[in-house]
Amino acid sequence: MQESYKQALRRAKDDVYVVAARHGIDTREITIEFDQDGGPELQDIHTLTVAIRNSSVTATARDIPHEWLPVATGFVDTRFSRIVSALLIELHKKAKDAGKML
């Protein structure tokens, strides 16, 4: 159970990088974290934070159900993809406002 949970989070993180690349974002310039403030226990609902590396510019999406995370490679849940896209648009706007390039 613990390993499949961790694998789902790794795949979801990879999917965020894929969506970021599709948005034209240099993936080397961002960091992605799930459940930054959560404890070590398994979470049913996640928080996703995307940040510009070496910067205080971040965007966060909350209340992402675990079942929206990928269970296999090659499949991204549409609901998760929409949340990630909106998050990246928000990050891009905040970056622009802060004079940062993505």
C-alpha cells in the first residue's frame, strides 16, 4: 500500500512536469511538492505546490483527491490535468508580476 501510494505521487509529479512543458514552461525552473505541510501518513486529499526555483513565487492547489492521481503511466486524469493547468497559469502570472521568467 505504502509503495503504490508513493508511486502514485511520483507519477503525478512527473505528469505536472509534462503539463508544464506543454505550457512552454522550462521544467528546470520549477519545483513540485505534494502535501508540503502534511505529516508522513497517507493522505486521501492532497495539496500541490508549484514554485519557481530559488524564488518565493508559488502557486498552490488544495483538495485534490488521491484517486485523481495517476494509477499507471500514460494516463492523466482530466480533472487532475485541469487543476495543474490552472495552477501553472496562476504561477506564470505571479512570475510575470514578480519579473521572473519561466
